[in-house]
Amino acid sequence: MLGWALTFLIIALIAAVLGFGGLAAGAATIAKVLFVVFLVLFLVSLVAGVRRPIG
């Protein structure tokens, strides 16, 4: 998921440099949403891993 967020971030940066404002804004929004989803899933898995007993 983090890889997809970085991909859309790179697409947004390239589109912004080339002057495609609408495309850049859309890709940046998608990158932000994917990054937030990644963070939420990461924190959930981190908490679930701490709660599980070892052994």
C-alpha cells in the first residue's frame, strides 16, 4: 500500500512539473488517502501483534 502511495506521489509531482494541474491534484489526493489507509492498517497490525501472546 505504501508503494502505491509513493507511486501516485511521483505521478503527481511529474504531472505538476509538466503543468497538468488537475491530474496532479487528483494523484496527490489519491496518494494522501492511500498513505492514511496504510498508517491505519499499520497501527492496527502493530496493536494486534502486541496483544498476541508469544509462544
